[in-house]
Amino acid sequence: MNTPTLQDLDRAHVWHPFTQVQTSPPPVAIREGRGATLVDAEGREILDLISSWWVNLHGHGHPAIARAIGDQAHRLEQVIFAGFTHEPAVELCNRLTSVLPAGLDRFFFSDNGSTSVEVALKMALQACRNRGEADRTRFMVFEGGYHGDTVGAMSAGVSSRFFEAWRELLFPVDVMPVATTWIQDPDIEAKETEALAALDRHLETFGTRTIAAILEPLVQGASGMRMHRPSFLRAVVDRLRAQGILVIFDEVMTGFGRLGQPFACLEADRVPDFICLSKGLTGGFLPMSLTVTRTSIHDAFLDDSIDRAFLHGHSFTANPLGCAAALASLELLLDPACEAARKRIEARHRQDLAARVGASPLAKHFRVQGTIAAFELDLPEKGYGSGTSAMLKQFFLERGLLIRPLGSTVYLLPPYCIQDHELDRAYAGIEAAFKHLTP
């Protein structure tokens, strides 16, 4: 009798995310990770060019973060966070206050990006109710935005078209256009003018009836690394502010240096009322998220009655191990060496997109923001689950590259430890893909 392999047992018991199990190849069994490299069960090395779903900042198995988790585990691994507190959580919030824009100084812990968004939506709605703003009943979102998989987050991300199976669960939202752009886009001014005019028309009717607007600042991730200009974002936020609408920045992906500065709101020079953080928060080691808001929002919940409190929480809220990992990751992020590495990655992206990717007639709409590089494939199949997308994922994997196209969008979002010779491997793999796709 043959002993079942890890893949056999996986296929028998495990249900993987964003996967059509009937048609997908067996999952790759990963044994270990170090730096920008994953190692599978047979010892084959795979270059992680998407930071393992955008979470890994400093490389796999970073010793400083691993050591911080181990040290904390010997002291306190978990404690209820209702009525109790602990040093790693308080220290993390205090440390982040010095990095985030002034005014974002109240922190609510949860477990993942979806719940950080859910918390922001619930806080915004209840804050309006607690302040007597009963006429505000609407939420505004932006076309192509993706905000997670809980019901509120799905409602906010309805235009991403990932959630058709659960449409009857979702609450209605007002969807506004986004002026997406790319390098040498000749039409960006006209697109921005049109999008802002549509927003103005909507606000004339519904501005004073809107609770909050949520958006991914500068880069919409899951819809294809769609980018918009800081000046456009500022114009949007200024219009929302003029109507008293609360502004939620979903920085689950864009936070912690992905776009250059530690947070996209710093790149855009606009401070939201809420910022949602997760993914890179712990350097990719442990699940944790934060919803950060203003003291004025926090104080709207203060009252003698429990009914006006924010009655929301999670079993592992502010887990001490996650907080220890986040503190260690933040220290690495703020080191000048990390800033220099992010600038080096951006420079290489710009250089190789122009010199290597730009030479192919199959590629268009090149764009770079911080450590993210993306372009579109000019091919007939464009959907998220397209055959071309699946074929390319397998093509890259066979060459030791973890690259997962989003439909027709090919993107790189590597950990900050990646070296130039590793980026050279990535772009050589993309060049090989062009040859493979050319009849």
C-alpha cells in the first residue's frame, strides 16, 4: 500500500482560496522560505515576486521578526483584550502614532484586512448615529475597488465583480468612477475631469446623505494594480471633506512602504478619517489588522450607556505575538536601509519596464508606484480566471518564479530584500513569456 503524499492528503481534505479545485493543478508543497525565495518539498527554489499575496515585507524567515515572536511567546502568548491590555499592543500603537499622519491616533485591532474594513464601515455608521446625523444613510465606493470578503467589505467592493455569488447578501452602495492611468497616458487629464464631474453631480444630490467613502489610495490592487495620480486623489478627498463625508483609506495592501513612503496617505498628502491596515503589518508572519481613526470619532462612542459603545471584537484581538512581530517589522521598515532598498526596486522596475517589457508588442499600459510594477497584456482573454492567466502562472512557476497575473495584468510586488540579480531573473522570465505567447 502506497503512503499518501502531502499533495494527496491536501487534495483529500483542504479547500484552497480563489481556486477552482476541479481544474487546478496540485498545490505546490513549500518546505521553507528564506529571503525572497521559497523552497518546495523537492528542494526546488521559487522566487517570490508577489510577497506571498502582498504580506511579506522583509523576506521570508527574517531573523529579527522570528526572534521577537519567540521572545514574546515565552512571556505572554495571548490574553483577552476586553478589560485587559499588554505592553506590545500599547507600544505598537504608540510607535505607529509617530509614523502615521497627525490626527490618526486611535487604534482598533482585528484579524485581517477584511475585518479592518468591516470595522471602519461599522464605526463610521455608528459614529454618525451617535452624533445624531440620522440623515446620513449611504456609503460611497469607487469603481474597481476591492476591500475584502466579509459582507460589508464585499458590499464596498461590489464593482470588482468577485462577489456575484453572494449579491443578495450585499447592501447598496454608490459607485463612483476612478481616473486610472499609466506611464505616458495621453488622456489622463480628460479622464480625471470626467470622473470629478461625475463625483460633483452625485454630491449635489447625495453629499449630505452620505456616511463615508472608502477607496484604495493610489493603487487598486485586486482589480489589476490600477493606479491613479495623487492630484486626482487629493481632488476627490477635498470634495468629500466639503460635504462632511468620512473618508476611509483601505491601505491593507498599500501600507508599510509598498508605494514609497510608509503609507499611501503620506504619498498623497491627505489624511483620512480611517485607515485600514493589515498584510504587511506583521511583516507577513502572523494575521493581524488595525483600523486607525481620529479621537473625534472615538469620542462619539463615549457615553454612560453600553448601547453607544462599539460592540465589536475578535477572540485574538491584539494578539501579543502579532504585536511583537509588528513592532519588529516596523523597526526594519523605518531603517534607512529599507528605504534605500525600496527606491532601488522602483528604479529597477522603471528601467526594465522601459527597456525589456516595453519592447514587446504584447505589452501596454506600463505603470510603477513604489515597489509595484504592472502592465497589461494585449490579448483577447482578459478575465480573472482566463486560460491565458492560468497558463502564464504555470509557465512562470515552471521557471521558478511566483508570478500570478490578475487576468490580463502582469505585476511584480516583491519583498524589499530582493536583489538586482533576482529582479533580472523575473524580467527575463517575462521576456520568455512574451516569446511563448507569440505565434
